[in-house]
Amino acid sequence: MVETIKELLDDFKAKTNADKVILVSRTGMFIEGDELDNQDTFSAMSAIVLGASETATSMIGTVEKIVVDIKKGYKLIITSAGKRGVLAVVSNKDHWNEISELREKLKDMI
């Protein structure tokens, strides 16, 4: 049974109780996920942050994830989702194991 991107994101969100789960393109365009007040800016900046990190560390190794600690105990986790996607998760926990599973499922869909 093939799941849609929306179903995968919704399932991840239900399992982890994450606050926001957003998938954007490498060019910063929103693909699927939760809506935000500043959707376009968030989408673009998530792609830019991941791209800049990958460029800055290209001689060192591959970027697995970027974690931004936010006040009130929240974290923003940004990671690649295949060659053309960027996954951004806002949650009070890292959820790296679950994010890794979701990345695997998304990589052939994007």
C-alpha cells in the first residue's frame, strides 16, 4: 500500500506528538505539511539553512541534521529528505529515530 506524503507526515506527527512537520523543496517551496503564519519565509529559510550547512561542511562530511534549540524547550530539526526535499520538524523532543524512518520513506517520493 503506497502512502501519500500527507499520510506519512500525519502518521509521523501522530506517533511523535510533534508540533509542526513541514516538507519543502530544496528551492524553498512548500510541498506538504502544517501551515504556519510565515509559511513562505519558513520554507525558504529551512532550505537555505540546510543548503548552507551542506556547503560549509562539504569537505568534512555529510550533514545529518541541524538542531535549533528554541525557548520554552522546543527544537527545530532540519534534515534532507531525498535529493530534492527538506524536512523540518518543530517539537519538544529530537525524535531522530522517527525522523530517520520518515526520511527513508520520503526519499523515493520527492
